[in-house]
Amino acid sequence: MAIPTHNPLSRRFVTSLLAAAVMGVGTQAVAQESDDPIKVGILHSLSGTMAISESTLKDTVEMLIAQQNEAGGLLGRQLEAVVVDPASNWPLFAERARELLAQEEVDVVFGNWTSVSRKAVLPVFEELNGLLFYPVQYEGEESSENVFYTGAAPNQQAIPAVDYLINEVGIERFALVGTDYVYPRTTNRILEAYLQEEHGIDEADIMVNYTPFGHSDWQNIVSEIRRFGEEGKPTAVVSTVNGDANVPFYRELANQGIDAADIPVIAFSVGEQELSGIDTGPLVGHLAAWNYFMSVDTDENYDFIDAWLDWTGDEEAVTNDPMEAHYIGFNMWAEAVRKAGTTDVDAVKDAIIGVTVPNLSGGYAAMMPNHHITKPVLIGEVQDNGQFDIVWQTPSTVAGDAWSDFLPGSRDLIADWRKPMECGNFNVVNGSCGGSTAVEEAEAALAE
């Protein structure tokens, strides 16, 4: 289903042009449009349970904006940050997104962490034709014309992580432990199918548990994990626990004497930022799967770290994977704006497919037609200084899959936003495009 193209002139420019014509102001006032700042929306929680992870991402985008302005801006114009706080409140994300797009008329938005917050804003971005760059690993099963997914899809994090546990560590039992919302639930559905279909793991050797956001009492759950791991087979925890619930989770593991030699934990939402708030001594040897670690040994990474330390004024500040995703997404957007010669949303959407920019691990990230990017996959082991020792990585970058091969309703779907397909859920069996389901998905995610 093709989406009608829009006039490449912005709403602000058209409004100025009409006003000039009616009021006889002439072209001088209209010409000021080119001097208006390019507005960059930042939609990250600065309070609530997700502030531990998201507030740093707000600061990252502000640093990138400042760097771009120091380099002369874009198209001869300076960039201006417009910051809102959705406060870890999922419906409020949608309200703040509407504020950014309809009232502030931002040209692009960088934001969100949890999938439920992303689902909440999808209908707003599609209705108002905004651009969202989403920097966090997620469950896949989505490709919107208005979203660019610069975090990992399951085939860029979750699936390589369990492959590593099986092939390199010899794990035979899996405790899938997550926060109770769409990302952990969908990711674990994919992992359950993958473990059984591809690795022959018995259903009885897979334990699944979910807890609310901000969960703090882990004693019974960790006891259950310990008992699960005492049944004769090597066991690991695959953690999709998000936000500040990670702190008491790891503390309880240490309290019950569970270390990495007994039952290793591989986390998908714990990075350097989260570890900076806890005593990492008892966590040494546990694992995380990301596409970037602060310990990556490249000149590009050292330059980024130096810039971040200067920006924060904190010699103890850390960098992490979602920060690199914003670094990549911001540079991709800037390059697409230069390529299109405009910040117009439709022109940028067309221009960005195929754009390639450096990542921080010494390679390059490319924007694919499904609005996902290419990324290396890294496994890191927690060190006592809160950093990660990289113990494994893919030999090359991996292209993100929007739709999983391991879910019945997804394996026949592909996404390609190039003309003439222009579809995020094209069924290759019946040759039809499913169209947008953003409203239904938002309602379902918020109802969970």
C-alpha cells in the first residue's frame, strides 16, 4: 500500500509563504525560514523508573547537536534541542510526542527506550508524519515508515547470545527472566521457539518468569532460579529485566551466592550506565550481549569517550550501547538531510536508505530498506571496575531482521520501504501488504 507523497516544503515554510502573499510582506520575511533553527526533539524519560537508563541518552543527543553546530550546523542552519520528559509513563510518551510534532514542529525526534513506550508513540508519528530514531534493542516484529531502528533486533542480540551460551559455554537449561511488557515477552517467545527448533532444547529445560517495572523483591525468584539450576544440567539466565529493577536483581544473586561459575547471567539491558550505580564485585564474570561496549579498542571510540567526558565534566562518566546507537542514528539523519538538501520528512525517508556511516567499533553501519541497520554483535564479561571484557564477537556486521523466522505469523513477512513496495509487512506468500497496525499495537501494548 503506497503512502501518498507530501510536498517537500515544510509546514512552517508554507505558512510563511501564504502569510507573505496575503499581507504583502514580500520575500524578506519568507527568506528568514532558511535562518530558522532545525528543531531536534528529544523524547527520553528524565524521571521515573527508566531515568537510570534514558537520562544519559538525552545528554548524548544534546552533545551531538552541539558538535554539529560547532561544525557549522546543517544546510547552513543551526540545530536546536527541544527536550520533553515523558517520565517513564507510557501514555505520556504519546502526549509528549504529539507536543513535539504538532506544537514544536520538530524536524526529527530521537527517543524512547522501552518497546511499550515506542508502541505508544507509533500512531502519533504515523498520523503526523514525523521521524523517530529509536536507539535500543527490541523484539522486532515491526517496521514503520516513520521509525528508524538503530538498536538491535533479536537476530543481532538475543539469538547470537544463546548461540554463544550453547556453543561456547555448554549451557543446556535456560531461565528467561524479564520485565513484564512487550519486549521481553516477544523476545522470549522467539527464543523459546529458536531453542527448541534449532537446538533441540526440551520445553522442560526452559523456565520463564516476568516481573513488573521497578520490581525490588527478588528473593523468591532467585531461589527458584537456583533450584532450576541444581537439576543436573548447566544452566544460564537470559535477562530482559529493564530499568532500576536490575540493581536489586543482581544484589539478590550475590546474596544467595550465585556467581557466574554457577549460573551465568547474560543480560540484554544492562550496560555500563546501569553498572555504574552498583557494586560490581559480585557480578564479575556475568555477561551482556550488545553491539558496542565502552572497552572497544578503536580510535573512533576513544574520540567519542573523550568528547563525552568533556561534555559531562565527569571523569567517571561511562558510555554504552544505546549512546552509540544515537551516535549512528544522528549521523545517518544528518547525512540524509545533506543528501536530500532539506529536512522534509519524506525527502529524508527516501534519502536515508543506503546511507552508511562509521560505528564506534571500527566498522560501518548501513541503513537497510527495512529501516534497520547493520551492526556487529559483541558478548562482554563484567569486570570489577564496571566495564566489560569482550570475549566474543561476530566476524562481520549483521543486518537487522524486522520479522522473525521463528514465529508463525512472521516468517512469511518482509519489510522494504523503497518504491514501489513501500511496505513494512509484505507477505511473500500471498503477495499483499498488511498495512499499518500502529493503533492496534499501541492499544495492545498499553493494555498489558
